Amino acid sequence: DGGITQSPKYLFRKEGQNVTLSCEQNLNHDAMYWYRQDPGQGLRLIYYSQIVNDFQKGDIAEGYSVSREKKESFPLTVTSAQKNPTAFYLCASSILGQGATYGYTFGSGTRLTVV
Amino acid sequence: SQQGEEDPQALSIQEGENATMNCSYKTSINNLQWYRQNSGRGLVHLILIRSNEREKHSGRLRVTLDTSKKSSSLLITASRAADTASYFCATPSIQGAQKLVFGQGTRLTINP
């Protein structure tokens, strides 16, 4: 079955640590996205990528980094520079179309907690 | 950069009743999308309506779009307990942009 797999489902980070969230898709989608969701809130865009080896900052990119070495994979690193990383992280992918004219497919999310 | 805003923030109804959620947005768009999110899960795409469409149906879902008022509504008819979820509208951040901007969502509770 095609879809997006995020791992791990739960992740605990100590102060000062970098952690990497995995996102893999087998939908052959060109575009991939990372969103952050805080409790009871909407989604805020962290980074997105429309093609391998290229990505753009979203609205809240500070303290995060990404890579897109393969079409199928778009890992997100939460660095120690991100002062408030506790949140629910969602990865999505879509067909590349003019004006976001295709729906997104989302993964099941990773819940990151600072301990 | 928030584009869409849902109203109400929370809605609680009895099973079998209809549920209506509204979304307002600020700039011109070429489409508007609705998503559902069950608690602790990812979002699921429900329906996309293009700017040249006024109404669209999918099963028990009915979406309307009024580009003159920059607003959309999602109607769920004959609600079921399984419809309990948060519902989000999403629009392209600017005309022609590839990325979607999501609203804050409406939390819908269906009481048995």
C-alpha cells in the first residue's frame, strides 16, 4: 500500500540534544512538507521541498534543518537551537501542481517531548 | 502567515444531526481544501473545491465556496460518532503557491 511513514511515533529529547525525525513516502510524490502542531492549534509550516536536493524554509524554520537526498525521504532534524520543540510533527507529500491544486497525504505524526 | 480561519472553534451536537463548519480566508485562491484529523493522528484529505466551483459533494459531505465573501462551509449530514474529529480548511498561501496554509480547526464532538 502506498503512503507516508513517520518514525518514531514518540520521541523524547534531552536538553541540548539534536534529534532526527524520519519521513518516508512511496507515493512517487515530488513535494514533501514538514508541519508543527501545538496542542489545540493549527499547523505551521517548517520546511518544504519540491525536488531532490532542494528545499525552502517555511514560516518557523529556525532551530530546524532538513535534507532531501532521495525523492522518497525528507528527514527533519530538531536542533538544540530550537528552544521549545515539544510538539506534534507532521510530514506530508503531494503531487506537484500549480497553486497547490492537489491534496496532501499526511503521515501519522511524531510526538516530540523534551525531558 | 495564517490564511484560513475556522468558525466555530468547537462544536458539539447529537448523533444524527447535521454539523456545519465555516472557513474564512484573506486573499484570492484557486482552490480550498478540507481535512479531518482524529485525535493524535495525521490529517486526512476530505475534499478540494476549485475557485470556479460553488458547491461540491462527497458522500455525506457538502462543501460550498463563496469567493466574493472569501468563505467556505463544510456540512456533514446525518452525523455519526465516528465523525468526532478536528476539521481544518487549507488554502494556497498566495496565488500560485505550492504550499498550503491551514486554519486553527474546528473541534467537532458527536454525542451518542
